[in-house]
Amino acid sequence: MKRLAYLLIITATLMACEAGGGGKPTIAVTIEPLRYFAEKIGGDRFDVVTMVPGGASPETYEPTAQQMAALSESCLYIEAGNLGFERTWMKRLGANASHLIVVNSSEGIAPVAATDGNAGDPHTWTSPANALHIARNICRALTRIDAKDSAYFNANLDSLTQRITELDAKISARLADAPSRTFIIYHPALTHFARDYGLEQLAIEENGREPSAASLARLIATARQRGARLLFVQREFANRNTATVAGETGARTVEINPLSYEWETEMMKITDALCTK
């Protein structure tokens, strides 16, 4: 019975992928960086739509009624793995489109504890090493729903793998000259990045909330002691505490967007900021 149910789901999914009046089948992803990877690998075979739009927080965003309805036309959903949006909405999204195959793009990536006390930082895509896992997971998923184009997807994966590997080498070389190995950030989105390149991330946010006065004081003292010169801020998490920390530590403030579609550009922007003296 389980095998029959599985075959029925696959059949329904393939029918959804082939539907659309001659148009391309649709894939849904949670955030823009996943659209970047899916489009690099899927090429011109799919349309890729993003559930959490640019400028919105993937921790608190609620999908519109139109987005919920549009999922019935998607054959595959690619999730980051453990973002707030996914924890809150994936069961409801699945109930709304029972044929939908859901793929965790972070499968196989070891969890890394964030510096704000959370057990695992879900921002896995901010690491080129992790991006290789994500790309392979997406390629397998696309091949699963479109086996006839598997050679095309794998060729695109090879090209993307080369780009990611070259980016990783470039970041490593640049960070060798970083004036400080410690940086400050409000929302701890760069835990995986910091781990990979031997950096220390000091997060202002505490377990997803604003820090207490005592915690803020400890962070400022640690940042001074470690010689942190840079404070990353994100528009989705604008907060008055960032100005306080910048003023007390003398750290330079740089706005970043880890949720940007331009994934490679953003990774280098973060790197260049860390290397500016």
C-alpha cells in the first residue's frame, strides 16, 4: 500500500509538471538564493517562483492567498530546511497541494550552533561549501521529476560547481588579509560562513529576540576585546540596538542582504567588507 501511495504521488506530481498549456512547469522555493541555485541548474526547463519576496523576513512572512493557490500549479517545493516560514507553513502548504514533492536543500549539511544560543543556524546557503551540497540536492530533485533532462541538469551542476569552487578559493585568499577575525551582526545569519573561514560572529540578537541590557553590555565588551571593526546589518532586522553597538565599539556599519538572488555577488560583498581596513 505504501508503494502504491508513493507511485500515486509521483504520478500526480509528473502530471502537474507536464501541465500548463504548453508553458514550462513551475517550481517553488522559499527564498531568493534558492531560486538562484534552482535556475542555474534547471536552466530553461522550469519557471521558479519564490514564496518569501525580497525585503521580507523568512522568519515571520505569511504567504498571500494568491501564493497558496498558485502552489497547486507547482510540482516541486525546495525549502532551505528550518527557516521560521518553513516551520510555520510547510504543513499547511503541503495540505493545500497534496501532490507537491518537498525537498530539503540542506540535506547532508551538518548543523552549526548560532552564537545567539539557537541549536542550529538555518542560513546554510551563506557558505560556499554548503552551496555545493545545496546544488547537488537540487539537481537530484530536478532529475527526480524530469529524468529525460538529467544530462542537461548534471551539465549545469558541473558548471555551477566550478563557479562555487572558484568563489570559495577567492574568498579564502581575500580573508587571509582581513584586519580582524571577529565581526558583529544583529541577526546571526553568517554562522556557516564564519565557521568555514575561521571567523568569529558576535550576534546582537538573543534567541530570536532583542538582547537584555546585560547581554548587550557583554557583547560590547567582547567586541572591544576582540577588536571587532565591522557590524553587519540587514534591512529585515533593522533595530535600534545596532546603532548603540556601533557607537560603543566604533565598528563600521555595512548593510548586507544574505537573502539576495545575486548569491555570488553578495558573498563577495561580505568578504570585501571584512577585508576593508
